[in-house]
Amino acid sequence: MWNHRPDGSGKTTLLQLACGEIAPRGRLGIELSWMARWSTLSHGERKRAQIATALWQDPAVLAIDEPTNHIRADARALLVAAMSSYRGIGLLVSHDRELLDEVR
């Protein structure tokens, strides 16, 4: 997905994160160690990391396919809260009818 924003694209924030000056937003409970141990993450943890990355990029249009597959109830609640705060155009495909109602 291509997203062009000349200003406010998060360059300074990325540097601050890399230097440890600020902590990640944490809305989806992502741990700093996850990227280093990607191969050992569960499918649900990987899904949360992928969605967190997509939300962090703040695209104008966000398309997500079956976000609640392979995640526990506590992670599902974090996911619903994070997706509900997204203010762009969202395309969500899911068999989870409750999720579809909650993320309106």
C-alpha cells in the first residue's frame, strides 16, 4: 500500500523509537522483542503485529482480512479498540459478526 505524505509521516517518531526515547503506542500489546523472534510468534501475535504496523502507517484506506482468526479473547479486545480508533476508510472482511458490529 502506497501512502504519500510529505509532512507528518512519522520520520521523527521512528528515530525516537529506534533510539529508545519513546516507547511504542502499545494499543495492541506488541512487545519490542517480537520482531527479533518473529519465527516463534503465534499466528495471533503475528496478526496483531501486522495490524499494528498497518495502523501505525495511518493509511487513507485500510483493508484487513479476517483479523480475529487465531487470536485470544484478550487480544481480540485490544484489536477492536485499536481498529475502532482508526479514522480513515476501512475495508474489513470477517466472519466474526460481533467484530463487524463493534468496529462500526
